[in-house]
Amino acid sequence: MEIERKYLIHQQPENLNQYSHYEIEQGYLNTEPVVRIRHQGNEYVLTYKSRGFLSREEYNLPLTKEAYEHMRPKVDGVLISKTRYVLPFNQELKIELDLFHEPYETLLLAEVEFPDEESAHNFTPPSWFGEEVTFSAKYQNSTLSKGASLP
């Protein structure tokens, strides 16, 4: 079960490069239900996600590089690439800050994953977070993969 809240970020935090980060490339073979392939570092993963916003089922299956490269041309729509920074928030939580590359290079999204829904509901975001978009399909990566335009 994945339980997360998502926020727009209007200005990236200072000294961002002091935090660990990595590149992600992901594409969607299907968006309803979500079937995604992802390349992250030396890892290749096929992911299935059920419907939902705050919480939903998520299953990850490892892929070989060859399997990923075989499926990559079959991706529908935009292949999404982004740099993900991992910022510690407190002893239990971390912030995953995504800086998207073309065609969404102006988009910065922060996600916080929680151990349970109660923790998610009780979360108070830091002051540098912008609008919460957890319940907006517009900011789901699967929607972005369809070439959605952003304000």
C-alpha cells in the first residue's frame, strides 16, 4: 500500500545539491490501471498501481535492463524524466522532491510517503510547500505522460 501526499513547489529549496538525488526515467504502458516502467540508477522496475489518490495498492516487479529497453518503445505518450532529491524531514518521514525535465521543466512536486493514513491526515507540511495536489489527477505522473498542459 502506498500512502502519500503531493504538493506543488514554487521555488526550489536552497542548497539542494547537498541532498542525495538520482535520475528517473519512466513511461506508462497503460494509465488505467497504471502500468509503469521505470529506470532509476541501476534498477529497472515494472509497477502496477490501483486507482486512488491518497492511498492505493502498488506492486513493483524487477526488470532486467534488456526487458526495460524492450518495453520502452511501447510507452504511450511522453516518457517522463526527472531528478529526485531526497530530503530528510523528521525521524520518520522524508520528502521526495521531483524536478521534472522537458516538457515539464517548470514543474516541481514534493511527495511525502506515510506508514498509515492517520499519519498522512495529521501531517503539517513545511512552510516552503505550495498547494496540495494529492487529490488532483492533473499532477499524477500517469496524467502527465499523456502530454497534459500545466498552468
